[in-house]
Amino acid sequence: MKKTVLKNLLVGSALLAPFMSYALEVSDLADTARGQLGAVADLISSGSYIIGAATGVMSLLKFKEHNENPQQNKISKPITLLAVSGGLLALPSFLTVGQDSLGLEQTDEGGLTPGLLR
């Protein structure tokens, strides 16, 4: 058991060694992370739109179920789904307002740079 763990650790470190040499300084790591923040924000925005639309459709279907049989389907579930859908569809707007409030500007590569803060 210990030999297997040690062997896996040695193989893993040998495979990762070439990639560790690319990051020469901490500032390089920070620049890379800052450049990826824009991509993360875009991923959150697009995922929010998709999940918000799906939740809105689910809400409409639950309203229909409640209309057909009010005793078995509570009205609170479609109202909650509708509120969640509205929040998810509004999230990309909040991200844009937050970026503008912090003074971050979108770059051509998809990253964020400090605009007013610099």
C-alpha cells in the first residue's frame, strides 16, 4: 500500500514538474488568474441565463399543474421557482454593475483589468 502511494506520488510529481517551471514568479500567477476572471464571469452569465430560462419553464408547468389540481399542488412551489428564475435571469446584469462599480474593464482576451483602481 505504501509503495503504491509513493510510486503514484513520484509519477505525479514527474509529470507536473515541467508545468511548474512556467510560473517563474508570483506575479505571473496573479496575471494568469486575473486574465481568467473574465472567462469565469462569462461562464456564470451564460449558465445563469440557461438555468434561469429552464427554471421559468418549470415554474409555468407547475402553475399549470396547480391550476388543474389545486389540492395536490401547492401554489408556493411555482411562485418560488418564478422568483429563482427572475434572480438567475437578472444575475448577469448584477455582474456587469458590480464590475463597473469596482472599476474593472473587459479586455480583448476576455480578462478583467483594473481601470479606475490603477
